[in-house]
Amino acid sequence: GREGPDHRRGPVVFIDAIHVKIRDGAVANRPVYVALAVTTEGRREILGLWAGDGSEGAKHWLHILTEIKNRGISDVLMLVCDGLKGLPEAVETVWP
């Protein structure tokens, strides 16, 4: 079961990209972004997967993080990533 009010709090959220070949008319390497949370109980939970086109910035990240928040992740204590452009501004907007 899902116990307690903090269940949907993501103490640690990891965001990374996996580059895969995607056929969209032609075959191209495209990033697929994954967001993974580790709960207070130590469980891993995949929050979502998003296919990108390689030109992601603050607006793109704002959309993804807002979607994660709308799915019930009310707070994030630590977000781990590798310097994705526009991400710090999006995090400040979604989880001030």
C-alpha cells in the first residue's frame, strides 16, 4: 500500500538521458530522458520517460518537471543531473 502523506515526496530524483536510434521518417540518434525517484523507504520509482530532439532548454524542462509535479511529486529534496541546460531555472519554478 501507499502509506503516509510523504509517499509522493521525492527525496532524491535522478534525471538523465539515454541516446537511442529512433526512426521518425529517417533513423536518428535521439535522447530519451528518464526521471527516477528514490523514496524515503529506499524504493526506486520511475517517474517518466520522454523522447527529445536534442534541443531541450528551460521550456522543455519546465514541461517535464511540471508533469512530474502534476503526477503527485509535491517536493524534491535533491535533484541529480549532469548540467542539463535550463534545468536549474525550471526546478526553481516548479519547486521553489
